[in-house]
Amino acid sequence: MSSIMPSLMLFTLFVLGIFQRASSASSTCIKTEREALLRFKQGLVDYSNCLSSWTEEDCCSWEGVRCSERSGHVIKLDLTNPCVTPVPLEGDYRRKMVRGNCTLTGQVHPSLIELKHLRYLDLSWNNFSNSRIPAFLGSLSNLVYLDLSNACFAGKVPLQLGNLSNLQYLGLMTNYRDDSHEPSVDNPVDSHYLSVENLQWLSNLPSLRHLDLFGISIRNAEGWLHTIKMLPSLKHLGLGSCRLPDVPSAPHFNLTSIEFLDLSENYFGSVVPIWLLNLTSIEHLDHSTNFLIASSFPSEIIKNNRQLAFLDLTLNFMEGEILGNLSNLCQLSELRLAYNSFHGDIYKILGDSSACFHDTLSILNLGNNNVSGHLGNEIGSFKNLEFIDLSKNSVEGLIPTTLGQLQSLKYLNLRENKLSGSIPRGIGQLSNLYTLDVSNNHLNGVVTEVHLANLTSLTRLDISMNELAVSINPAWTAPFQLKYIGMSNCRAGLQALEALGLENNQLEGHIPTSMCSLQQLSVLVLRGNNFRGILPKCLANMSLDVLDVGHNKIAGAIPSWIAQIPFLSVLSLESNALNGEIPIGICQFCCLQILNLADNGLSGTIPPCLDNITALTSPNYHGNWDSYFGTEVNTKSLTQLYTSTARYLHSIDLSNNKFVGELPRGLTRLYKLQNLNLSRNNFSGRIPSEIADLWNLESLDLSLNRFSGPVPSSLSSLNFLSFMNLSFNNLSGCMPSSVQLSTFGIESFVGNDDLRGPPLSKNCIGDDHGQPGLPEQQYDNSSKEDEFDIRWFYAGLAPGFTAGFLGFCGSLLFKRSWRQSFFLWLDRIIDPLLVMMEANLVRLQRAFKQHDQNTIW
């Protein structure tokens, strides 16, 4: 019995402990702290409704709030922006952060003081609109973690933060300092970004392990290194871009505990500080942009820190041979030595079989140095490489075929070297690659679709200034969408290129004149980009069938030299910034089938000579061209992409411009025209009755102009017309009566206040079949149509009567009660009818007799 009792007591205590923990876990937060949090919320603006849970009774279950399981007090408030995402910067690959749409704004309410047990506070990556960091945060004496990084605070950092003696993590960094605001009387230094008088207040934070003040201007930084020495637990130190002064004579400082050191952008002078040689635990060292005078980097730093994973010496004007002992850095992940004057053989880094960082290196940036040598196939063993920049060096030889094995590679820049040979086909298998730049080398050979086959992420391609030929099947569809492409000075294969489609790639700048060297090019499609400026005149020397530059930012007038492109079949300049008049030379096009000048600022009148365009007038002309990439045409109120059928389409779209005047007679002689869109202009006058001569017309849009007069009844002869819009003009009179026009709804005629007749609500007054003032021929046509309608009416009358009569008889046959009622009704009706008929017959007989007697006499 005595042996059982201790076990029973232990079990009882265990159960009681579980119940106590469960009850404390389910308890709600302290009422006063809940009210303090609600007041804090009132000072915030929460556009994305991130704090929607802050209405429940238990504040411990609120988003970002954590309470002590034992006491119920709020101990953690984590309101960091949850939508922050990393985005690599092009060419530098520094991981820039983007805020997203979950940013809190407003002010930090003083009610936070009431959270006296708060240990963790994170407000990073929000937007507090250049307000000051609240000094009352220094009263939260239990804080262990405080992160206000990139939260758009400004002004002086309150020295009261030095009262947080338990603080282990302090993050105040800002990447958004605006250096354009220089200090002045009217513009004090602390009005746009964070600043601090000195760092002496940090000496009161002995437990500090993480300190990041990147971007904070330290006004009086003398003695900063002495202050840092007084933080024995410090492992992470970020003092980049703090305007620190150099401390060259400090060999006795021992900072062996520091693992992360960022001193970038401080401009120390010409000599690497000697106290850096004492570091032995460094894993991350950023010493970029610190020296404006030629210097060298001590190899002892690498020798003493074999655990180094990150080394950045970018833009330091450093000289000497490529750093030795790199092969011993088995944790090396990022090596950034760009914009220096290092020399040596690249093979020492990428060809050393004894190097132990094959599986760890992800970023290698040696751009803008004096590195030479050959790239070996050993580079294929660096399986985790994501970024390679060897631009502007003297690397020579072949591009290794093993580059195609680097499936993690995203950025490859080998421009301005002495590379020769061809581009390996294996590069086309790098599905994560978004930048490929091999320009300004001595490369030769042919680039085919195999080189680009699986580059699904590619946005930038530059193969210019080589001796490359390009031979790509025009029917091949690229798996990527480019923002930039460079192919200048490419030879041979490009000269034979027949079609070039770069649509919807966000390309910018001027249209390169190098395209004009493609003498065999017949199709040039550049629509959907951001090209600006004017059309290059050299296009006049090309034999283009298709020129599509729609949806760009091309400005100026349509050049008169455009008529020198002799066999142009498609000219699309829609949605640009063009102005002026249509050049009269456009009438010289013999083969033009599709003309799209919509959505510009063009003015003037339509050239009267459009009927000189053979392709739109002659029934014997048949286009013999291929659009390859398709042609967009706005027809029947829809934008449609015509591909293989484009050669059979004949269309003119001048919509949404500033054209004026009447429609020229030449326009109505374009007998093959299928689509005519003149909407949203300032055309006036009558719609000519000769418009009916466009007998192939399928879509006609004259809406939103100033046309007046009647609707021509001749439109009824356009048998193929399936879409017509004459709305919002000044048309008047009665609508012509015809079967063809009756197929169009009220939306085709609305906005013409003086127009009457179906389908409009206003009825015609007087003659329903014609309109005063119309030519006799039009009346004749209307009469013939009416006669045709009447014949059809009588033709349908007999079948209708027969069907009705048989239906009536069938009802009597199958419905007995109906049959009895019907015959009773007949009995009541027939007897009086017979009496009336007999009486009338007697009267007629008497009348005839009297007539005969009068005739005899």
C-alpha cells in the first residue's frame, strides 16, 4: 500500500497540471490589454482588412497576438506585412523586397504602454508615413525583440530605446532613404529618413545579439567601434550606409563573436581596416562600395574565416589577383567581386576540382574586372548556380556545353569578352533562365529554335555584335515573352529571315534600324510593345507584305515615304500617338488589303483617291501573302485575330480619330471591302446612296459622327451586311422599309433624334413607303419590295387557313361536349338565317319582275 501512494500522488499532480494548462490556454486575455489593443487598432488604417479578427472576445486569438499560457498577458505582437515578397534586381541580383497590398498605415497609439508584459513587437514593412518612432517604446522594459525595419519611420531615433536592457533583437534598417533631400535650414537632415546622434546609447543593451541600423544616418559616429565592442553577445551587425568614419588604428579590437557584418556604402578611405583581420566567426561579410582609391583585400580574412558563406566587395576599385584560398570556403554561397580590377585565371574559381563549394555556390559576380582564361566544362558541377556574371572581362575560348546542366541558372551574362565558337544547344534547356546576354564576343554559327526551345522564363535576350546567324522556322512559337531583344550585327541567317514577330513583349525605346538590314523580311509584327519615337525611314527600303506596329507609342505624322513600300498588304498603326493627315501617297499602294489607323490623333479628310488601290477594287486581284503571326482587325464590334484567312480579308478602320468632311466618292468604289469602320470621328454630310456599291460589305460602323439626312434605302441591297451601326449621328426622316434593314435592332440607330420608323419608337407621319425627296428609282425599288411582301402574304394565307380549319374540326371530333354545344348553337343560328334568306329571295324575285316590266314598256 505504501508503494502505491507515491505513484498515485504523482499521477494526481500530473492530471492537475494538465487541467491547469488547459484552463489557462483557454482563458481570455486581460480586459485592460484588450482595450489597449483596440485603441492601438483605432490609430491604424487597415485597407486590406488584415486585422479583421480583432473583433472577437478573446484577443489572444487575434491575428498577430499571442498571450502567455500561464498568465494570459499579451507577450507578442507580430504585425509585420505578410505580403512582402523578394524580387531579384536585374543585373545585381540583390534580393529587393516588395511590400505587396497588406500594408498597415497610420500612427502607433500610446496605448501600447499598457502592454507591460510585451516581449516581442514587430511592425516591419508597414507604412507609418514618415512619423517618428514613439519614444514611449522605451518604456516596454520586457521587450526582447523589436523590429521597425522599413516601416517608413523618419526623424531621430529616440534615445529611450537604450532603456530596453533586455533587448536581444533591434531592427531599424531602412532601404528607402531619399538621398536627394540634402540637409539645410529649411530641410533638416531628419525630416525624410531616420537619423541618430550617436551610438553610445547601445552600450546599455548588453544582451543585444542582432543590431541592424542599415540606412540610418549617424551624425556623430566617432567612437562607434568602441561602443560595438561593449556588446559581448552581438552576432549580427548591420551598419551599411550609415556614413561611418574610418577607424584605421584599432588593431586591439576583438569582435570574434560577430557572424554577420554589413559595413557597405560607408566610404572608409583607401585601406581595409586592420581590425577586420581579427574576425574569426564571420559567415556574411558585405564590404561593398567603401573604397574610392585603389586598394587590396587581405587574404588573411578568408584564411581566418573558412565558414564564410557570403562575400561582397563590389565597387571598391580593388586590385590584385583573384582572391586566394577560395577553394577552402566550403560554405560559400554568394561571391560578389564586380566593378574592381581583379585579375587572374577564371579557372582558379570554376575549374579547381579541389574546391569544396561546388554544391553551395549560387551567385558568382565577377563582372567588370580583368579576369582572363578559359571556362572549363567543370562549371557543370556547380549544380546550385543561379547567377553568373562574367561580363566585361577577357575570358576566351568556347562556351562550355555543360552550362546546359545548370538547371537552377536564372541569369547568365557573358557579354564583352573574347568567347568564340557557337552557342551550345543545351542552353535551350534552361527553363529558369530569364536573362541571356552573350553580346560583343566572337561567337559564330547558327542560332536555331533548338537554342531557345525550353527557355520559358526568358525576358531578356542579347546576341548582338557577334558573327551569328539566326535560322528560325517562322511557324515556330516562342515559349517566352521578351522585354528586350538585341540582335544587331547578326549575319547570314537573319538576312534570310522572312518573318519577325515580337508582339506583346514590353519592348521599349526606338524601333532599331538594324531591322532594316533584313532584306528578305516580308512580315514585321511589333504590336503590343512600348516603342516610341517615329518610324525609321529605312523601312521604305524593305519589301514588306505586313507592317504591324499597333499598340505602341509611335508619334508624329504618318511619313510620306511609307508609300515607297511597294507591295504592302497590311498596314496597322492603330493605338499610337500619330497626328496629322493621311498622306496622299497611300493611294499608290496596289496591294493594300487591310488598313488600320484607329485610335490615334489623325485629322483632315479621307484621300479621294482610295479607289486607286487595286487590291480593294479589282475582282481579279488575289493576295498571295502570309501573315504568319496573325492580324488583328476590329470588325462587327469585336477585335478578332485573323491568321490563315487574313489574305482573304479586305478592311479599312479609321475609327477614333479627328477626321472631318464628307465621305469621298472613291471610298464607295472599293467593291471588295468587307469591313468599314469610321466611327468616333467628325464626318458630316449625307451617307451617300452609292455606299450600296460596296456589295461585299459585312460590317459597317459610322457611329458617333455628324452624318445627316435620311438613311439610304439602298443599304437594303447589301445582302452580306450582318453588322451595321449608324447610332449617334444627326440622321432624320423615315427608316426605309425592307427585310434586310429590319434585321438590325434599335441599337444600330439610337441617338438620331429626328429618325423615325421601326425599330425606333417614333412613328412615321404620312407615306409609310417612301421618304420625300428621295429619287424616283428609290421609290420604285421600295414599291417592288412591297409587292414582293404582299405576294408572300397571300401565299401564306391558304396554308394558314387550312391548318386552322383542320385544328378546329379535330377538336370537335375528339371533344364530345364541344361537339354537342357546337351543333346546338348551329340549330339556334341556322333557323333565323334560313328565314332571312327566304325573305330576301322573295324581295329579289319581285324586284326582277318589276325591272322586266319597265324594260318592256
